[in-house]
Amino acid sequence: MPSNPLESTPGYTTVSIYDQAYHLRGQDSDHIRRLAALVDTKMRAVASHGRTVDSLRVAVLAALNLADELSQSTAGPGTGDGHARAANLRDMLDEVLEDERETGS
């Protein structure tokens, strides 16, 4: 018998994101797993560039990164320079990470 009843419940998929288990509900478990893997990868990439151990901060920075990628991929002609937006986001992330290094949080 599974340790968590949701693991055997139809419609639920168990994934691990940043070493935390989540039981997510959806019709396409493969899609859910791919999304979870993407989020996990982004969180680990953000964490590797800073000293923060606060998973909420890592999650927010990863979400900003993913949101920027999404906005760039959905931007049509005339909506601005994607490279400038990416550079701006990198600068913002660098500032946050530098603040964390200085404060040790």
C-alpha cells in the first residue's frame, strides 16, 4: 500500500520540486512531470548562483526567470527588444543575489 493515498488516486501525479514532494491533479501526468522538472531545474540554477537557502526566495527568482522566458516567447513584432528585457532581468537577479551575499540571508 502506498505511503500516501494520493499516489494511487487516479488524476494525481506526485512530483518532486526542489526536494519537496507535491501531489498535483491533472489529466496529463507526463505534462505535469515535464513542467515540474522545468521548475526544479530553474530553481536549482537560481540556487547555484547565490548563497540563499530560503526556498521561497529561490522559487520567486525562478518564477521571474520563467515569466521572462514566457513573455519573450509570446511577444510579437514591435513589442520591444527581448535581449534588453533579458538583460534587465539578469541585472535584477544579480542585484538580489548580491544583496543576499552581503547580508548572508
